[in-house]
Amino acid sequence: MRAVTSSLFATAVVAALLAGCAQTTSPAPAGSAAAPVAAAVKSVPGDAAIPIVELMPLTVRHEADLNLTAEQIQALDAYRKANMPARLKGQTQLLALRGELRAAILEARPTARLMQQVTEAELAHLQARERCAEFMRRTLTPAQYARLTRLYLDGLR
């Protein structure tokens, strides 16, 4: 079931990217061909967008508010240490891929492979965030988790 959901999500992301392109371009006058632009591969922090869910930093910032036990703090620290390197590597890869895709689009180069790679990197990032939320639900009490999610949602802009 998860593979079907992942595949459907990946297809939806690619379709949204393609639809966005169709809506943001104006047709070139008849008989004119736009010269390709030599675009540098450029990534910007906003490319990663706001993570779908980002709970871990709040557990550090609001440790006292959440009344975390020593065991919970230890478990959260171990999870961070085990998962942060892969998450950071994935986010760095995603930024690089988006930069390459941006350049390919601007230079009128083929984009299908890069779009697929961006989609896969985005999906991996979303799944990592979901695993973290699942970890939080298992580690925190229901009251602590409810408080954490309230803090998170109140902080969204």
C-alpha cells in the first residue's frame, strides 16, 4: 500500500511541476525562437520549502514546557544523532537537484530525469519527517505530543 501511495505522490508532484510550467509561460510570438539562456546551477534555501512537519527542534526548545523525562530526553537525543546526518545529506542533495533542474529548465535542456530525481528526494524527505512524527508519538505521552503539536502549529506562518 505504501509503495502505491508513494508512486501516486511522485506522479502528483511531477504533474504539479509540469502544470505549473504551463501556467507560468506565455507563448512566444509565431516564427520566433527564444535563445536558450546559460543558467548557472543555483540553489537557494527556500528551495527546500518549509518541512511538512518539523517537531524535533521544538522538543529541544521546549524541554521544560513538555516536562520531558530523562529517558525521553535520552531517546530524543539518540534519534537525533542517528537520523540527522542522513536528513542533512538528503536536504543538501535536494537543494542541488533543484538547482540543476532550475538550470535545465532555463536552458531548455531535458528535465524528465531531474524531475524524477527531485520527486524521489522530496518523497524521501517527507517520509523521514513522517518517521520522526511517528517516533514522537511513541516516545511522548499523549498529553506531551498534543502540547508539541500545538506549539508546532502555532508557530507556522
